[in-house]
Amino acid sequence: VSVKNETPRGEFLRERLRGALTEELPGSQVSFEEADIVSQVLSFGAPTPIEVAVTGTNLQDDYQYAEKLQQQMAQLPFLRDLQMAQERNYPTVDINIDRDRAGQFGLTMADVVRSVVPATSSSRYTEANYWRDPVSGNGFQIQVQLPQNRVQSVDDLNVVPVMKNGSSPTYLDNVAAVKLGTMPGIVERNNGQRVVSLTANLHGITLSDAKMKLDDALAKAGAPPRGVSVKYRGQIPPLQETISGLRVGLLLAVVVIFLLLAANFQSVRLALSIILTIPAVLCGVILMLRVTGTTLNIESFMGAIMAVGIAVANSILMVSFVERFRREGRPVFEATQDGATSRLRAILMTAAAMIFGMIPMAIGFAEGGSLTAPLGRAVIGGLILSTFATLTILPSIYAILQGRASVTSPSLNP
């Protein structure tokens, strides 16, 4: 069933449907797949956001270890529709041909197959025969097939006539053993190795939080057997790549900001004094996430980057005014005090407006609010501590670094 997440009652309806279908159809397996193209692309074709792939050369070992993982994952309350993607006990009819007995009747394996296929399906799967109507010129496919009501049991198959062209027929049970069995409905392979997948949906939790708890659950299942490996598929690998990219992006942003500030102010010390407020932002983000019990995920990384941008803007505003007062000839401590005092209201208003604007998002009362709450919490935590650092610590750092600096611009005296 494909359901979009855009409607406010989407999650509520899914929960109701799960309960109703389980009650009406005992033993049935229910799974909801993403309907929007974005989620399907992020999952790389996986039907659900969570997919754990057990890979190995021995299919039986894969199934046994996948069952252990499934038992541990079933204890996680936020997982829904947990099941094996491949049906293990698919009903089959096994026909084992005795070559020696078939040879006594002058039959080969191919002869037996050509006789059995029309009884179980159709001769068009083994021999494609076409007849052309000489009057109309239209072509028609000719096939041989027994009526379905003639083959309803193993006993019916045992009396299917088997013969070679021009020879006397014999029954199938004279040359083969027919019995009911089971087999995997789908055998998936990756790089030549067989794969057993566990799929699940999420309920009321972010993907990054779910990944951390899944790691603990998989660890409790113990080490996999020799030759068996476990890896995530679905949306978790793109999540890990995105978080890794955001880390690199945050580092590059800091470096680029430093270079731009150094070029703008023509002073490495001024750029350094502004950049030193970024650790306060990161400390505030980590502290807020720790207090609220929020994990470091894509949303919180985006919030940290937003907080860094606002904190750097406030620091530039502060340093620009202080530096202007110092170049007017005021002592560095007086220039620092006057600059901080004159920009106090502007910095507080900017930070307060952003903090209060993020409170509804950080609380996460709305539908799906738990997914965006980390962004608001990261911004609030980063701005609270960075605003305090900008108004108290930054002037002190500026006074230390610029205490003996010249009041003339380096570009005027090359």
C-alpha cells in the first residue's frame, strides 16, 4: 500500500490500517511503501526506509542469522511492518527425475520436461509454435495445455503421460518422484552472494535516532557466522553520506569565512577574533542537544550551520564598530567598551528574534514536528551561547589581539 506522508492523519491512518488488517487477516504481513518519488530515490529502490541486508555464500546461514536479527529488532517499539523481504517457505511441487528409469523407457530429461510442462503450465514456455491463417494472413500462437481442473494434486501429476515422439506413453511416477516442498520465493544476489533482507518502517522517530538504536540491537544479536556480513540499505547509507558531507561542509564554511574576513579586514587577528566565536556556537548546540536528549542528525547539523552564520554576522557587526572607534584614535579598551555598548541592542534583538522564532519548531507540537525539532533546538542552543560569547568574550579577545595594533590600514602602507 502506497501512502503519502503529507496528510496530517497519515500516520494515524497507517496505525489504524495495521490494526484492522491484522485483526481481519490473522497471520498476514502488512507493509506500507513510500509513494513520493523523493523517498524512493533516497531509499535507492528499497521499499522501506529501514533495510538490513544479510549477505553470505550459504543461504541457510543467512536465514538463521537474519532470524536472530529479526528477534532483536522486534523489541524496538518504533519499528513497524518488520518482516523478511524474501518469502522463505514458498510452496512448490518437486519433480525428481530418475535418469536410469527414464532411460529404460527410452526417455531423456528433455522428453520428460516436454511432457510435464503442458500439464503444469503450457507448452508455449518450451516450444513456441505459430500458425498463419492462409485466408486472413494473421498469425496465431498454438500451445498445448491441460485444463487446470485435471491437475489438482500430486496423484494427478503422477498419472500424467510421459512419452517420446512415436513411442508408447508411460506415467510420470514410473520415471520420477513427485512430492510437495518449499523454497525461497525470491533468491536475491549481490556480487554473487545470496542476500536475505529485513525491512521495516519507522514510527515517531528520526532516521538517525533509529540508526543508533538499531546498531545496539544488531550488536545484541552477536557476531555473524563466518562468511556472513551485515550492512544497511534503504535510507541509512544516504543519511550517513549526508552527515559526513555536512561535517566537511561545516569545516569548509569556517575556513572560507576566515579567509573572507581576513581579506575584508586585511587583518588575520581580526578574522581570528571573529572566528573564535564559532566554538561557542558548537558548544551551545551540543549542550542543547544533550539537555533535550536529541541526537546529532541532518536537521541538527543544518541548525548548527545556521547558528554559525548568525553568530558570525553578529561578531562582524561588533568587531566592525569597535575597529572603527579604535581607528578614530580611542584607546583599545575604550573602543571595545563603546563598540560593545552601541551594538548591544542590535545583537540582542537579532538573537532574540531568531530564538523566539525557533521555539515552536524546537517544541515540535505539530504533525511531524519531531523530525524538524532538532533544527530548532540546535539554532536556539548555538545562539544562546554565541550571543553571550559575542557580548562578553569577543571584546576581551579583541582587546588582547588588537592591543598594540596600528591604527593605519596595511593597504595604505605597502
